[in-house]
Amino acid sequence: MKKKDKPLYSTLSNIIFLFKIAWKIDKTLLLVTVLQIPMLIALPLLPTYLTKYIVELVTIGTTSSTLIKYILYISCIILFVRILNNYLSTSMRWRAVFNRFNYITLCSDKVLDMDYYNIESPSAQIKLKKATNAFLNNNSSTEKFFKQLVDILANLIGLATYTYLILHISPFIIFILFVMTTINYYINTKNNQWIHQNKENWVLVDRKLEYIINKLGDFEVAKDMRLYDISSWFKKMFSIFLLDRLSWTNKKETFKFFINFICAIMMFLKDGVAYVFLIYQVTKNNMSASEFVFYFALISKYSDWLLGLINSYNTLQLTSLSICDLREFLDIPDSFNKGKGPTVPKKAPNIIFNNVSFKYPNCENDTLKNLDFNIKSGEKIAIVGLNGAGKTTLVKLLSGLYRQTKGTIKIDEHELMKYNRDDYYKLLSVVFQDIMVMPVSIEENIALSTEKHIDKLQLKSVIKSSGLESLVQKLPSKEKTILLKSVHDDAVDLSGGEMQKLALARALYKNGKIVILDEPTSALDPIAENEMYLKYNSLTKDTTSIFISHRLSSTRFCDRIFFLENGEIIEEGTHDDLIKLGGKYANMFELQSHYYKEGCCNETVKIGC
């Protein structure tokens, strides 16, 4: 794998980023973070002084009452500091949990608001997966950061304090400790770099494992798994990906063990030199017993401060790299206009494609090529063609989900990209092939809004117009009936035809001035599809409408038909014009029409002959 580039954000930049967010949502978290630092320094220092003074008092023959007084006095201080530290630590932990939840909200808002083109791309999906690791659980970086910050500052200040005290006996000890610490720092940095450079390898494997696990619990997949005996494939793939993931875990832990082994040797050498020097001071320079005990404790703890500083700094670096992943996702730029834009049309607009092309990332050829057409206000247009011709891509361009690679798309006199994105979306009533049903009431599924914001008169009208009324009246809770049994025990599930009617009601309720149907009826039989398209046509008279279908008979009522092939419009005209032309449309229509001609000329003939 190619090595990753240098992280986009520095550790300092990430600390400032996290502090700014924390300052907005919980200033108390920052306060308890700062207050805990002196507590952590005082806790080991106070017992050291207590031991020194006890040894001194014993050496000079102090009475037992005086000894007890000193011990009680310093012990009470230690107890108070310990209780205060526990309080601050507990407060910081639960406030850090709340802080982590804020990043879940930030990422959720980003996913919901970012351009569709971005969230659909594989690179964004990988960035999202890596970003979620920053707030996935209690060990995630956004929660652990403040504890790590306390640790590194406490270790740094503690190290400075102990350095000042130990300098009284010899700068040599400090020199030895710092040399060893520097070596340890660079060794641990290599471990952090290796993890960051290789992280993407196991993130990709994790995505595959998650897919397998999620599909195993998906009851929609369960049918095929049993009927086609594909469980063995799932087992095989799970084993392959699991072994791959374990392999990367083994590599990471092996590398970490090697690093820790070298660090342990360095620490052994460092402590050995320090202790030999201290014993020398006792035997040659007449160091007192109390001073020996005091400096012995200082040097012992000094090693802890050094090791703590190394570990906390390296841990903070890892946290920073995780925050880099989070910020890389949050900072994915959107290209659609979210600011002010022209006023969207109040009536059905004209649509103009001028030399429009589109190419997917990492593809050599354009999916759509030099499209030039003008759809007049209120016109009904059918876009037909074989699978892979580019029909859905064209719809996504017109819907403002994709941005064209070349050319311009105009809605009335303004370019589509100049409109405010969300205002433009209000202009659209789009029904895709996969109809989204939410685990809420029928009325909320139609209005896509909470009950208190639903226009009851409009709701009643669209339920009747769409043909849902007979179903709704049969249900005990009428339009308040909850959908999706997979979520609610007392819910109902809709049939394919009922789903189409729900989609029609939703489109009518929104009352968009551009109606787009991207093969939403492909699961229906030809007669039912034809009836549904005719209903859409009759109920959307005052809109500019785009109908996508692979069944040519369903779009005969349209004003014009565009036949799309390999991303280009190769034929254009009315149904009759294209039949007379005798080109690819006529040939495709003839191939399909024999399915509808049996028993000619019964009811079926009306959609095919």
C-alpha cells in the first residue's frame, strides 16, 4: 500500500479545534480539566515530603506525639487533595461523554446535509467510517482527549517540578534521563506512524465484515440465503475477511511488542544509572538518610513522570490522528449553493440542458455526453433506453444530486447550480425506483413531516387522488396507522401497488413544479404500470414532468420521448414520430409489444398496440 501523506491537521490545530467545540457546549468541562492538573502533581509529591520529614524527625529523636501530629496534618491534606481529585476526575469523565455525543450529532448533521454526490462516493464512505472511530465508544478520541490532555500537562509540569528538585544534587541525572526519554520518544513515534499509515487497510476489511454481519441479520436477504443456499458463501467470505483482520491485528500487536521491548530496556538502563549515582552520593558525599529517602522517591517518581510524558504525548498524537480523520470528513467540501440564490420558479419551469456531460470519478469515459435539449414549461417528457444508458444519471443531474462535468443546466433563466440547494429541492417531486418507507404513520410518510405540521385538507385530498383512500379507510387507525412491521409489532406493511400509491400521494402532497419518476413502477406488471403512469399524468397537469421507464408502452402519452443510448440522445420525438422513423425506439417497442398483444384486442392491447 502507498504510504499516507502527512496528516492534514497538526496536533496543536486539533487541540484548538476540540477546545473551541468544548467552549461552545460545556465550559465547565474545560474548568475541571484545568483544576485537576495541580491535584495530580500534588498527590505523589505530598507523600514524598511526608516520608522525608518523618525520617528527619526520627533521626533527631522527635517525640511520638510530634510525629503523629505531622503525619495527621500531612495525611489530612493528602486526603483532601485525593477526594477533590476524585470529584474532578468523575466530573470530567461524564462531561467528556456528553462532549463525545456532540460529535455524533456533528457527523450526523454532516451526513444528512452534505451533497449527495459526496456521501455516495467510496472515498467519503471510507472517511465516514474512519471518522466514526473518533466517537464510537467510551475509548474514542473525542471522549478520551481531555483525560489525555490532563495527563500530558500534569506529566509535563510534574517533570519540571521534579527536575528543579533533583537539580540540587546533580544535572548529570537529568541529562541521562532526558537522553533516554528522547530515544523512547522516537521509538514510540514510529509505532504511531505505522498505525496511521496502515489504518486504511483494516478499515477496508472492517467495512466488508460489517456488510457480511449486517446482511446475516437482514430478513430480506434471509429468503435468498435459504432458497439459493448462499450461506456457504457468507461463511467463506466471513472467514476470509476475519482472517485478514486478525492478520492486521497481529501485525500491529507484534510491532507494538517490539517497540515496548526496546523501551523497557531503555528504561532499565536509565533507572540503573540514576540509582548507582544516588548510592554514590550516600557513600562518598555524606548524603543524610532523609535526603536519600527524599531523592530516592523523587528519582523513582521522576521515571514515572518521564514515562508518563512519553506515553501521554504519544497517546495524544494517536488521538490527534483520529481527530484528523474526523475533521477530514467534516471538512469534505460541498459544491452546491447553500447560500442566497435566485428565487425558484412559482410555476412549472423550462429546463435547458446545454452541452451537458458527466463522468464518474476514476472512469475513463463520460456516462452522459453533450446533451442538448429544451423542455418547455408543463411539457411531459419520457426518457427511455436500455439499462446502463444513463437515464438515472440524467435524473440525478436534473435533481441537483450530481453536478455536471461539462456544460450548463438552466431552470428557467438561471443555472441550476446558482439556486439555493434546499430551495431548489422544494421545486421537485421525485419518485425513485426504491421507495423509502419510514416506520411512522401513513400521514407522516406522505407529508414527511410531524403530525402537527401536516395540512389535513391537503392530506385528505392526495390520499383520495392517489387511490389510497380505500386502503386507509379499512385500517383501524386510518391515516395514523404505523408502517413497517420489522420495527413496530402493531404496524402494517404495504404491497407493491400500495407502495406506488403512497409514493404518488407523497409527490402530490409536496406539489413540486418538476415531477420526476425514475422507474418507480418497475416492480409492477405492465398493465398496473401503465395505469399508474396515466394517473401521474392526469394529476400533474401543471408541472414539468420527466418519466423514466424501460417499458416503452407506458410513456406513449408524453409530449416527447428521448431515446438514450450510451449517454447520448440518439432519437427524439413523439411516440408516433419515432415509430414512423423505424429506428431503435421502434425496434425496441416492437420487441416489447408482443408481451401485450395476446388475445388482441382485449384490454391489454390498449397499452401495446
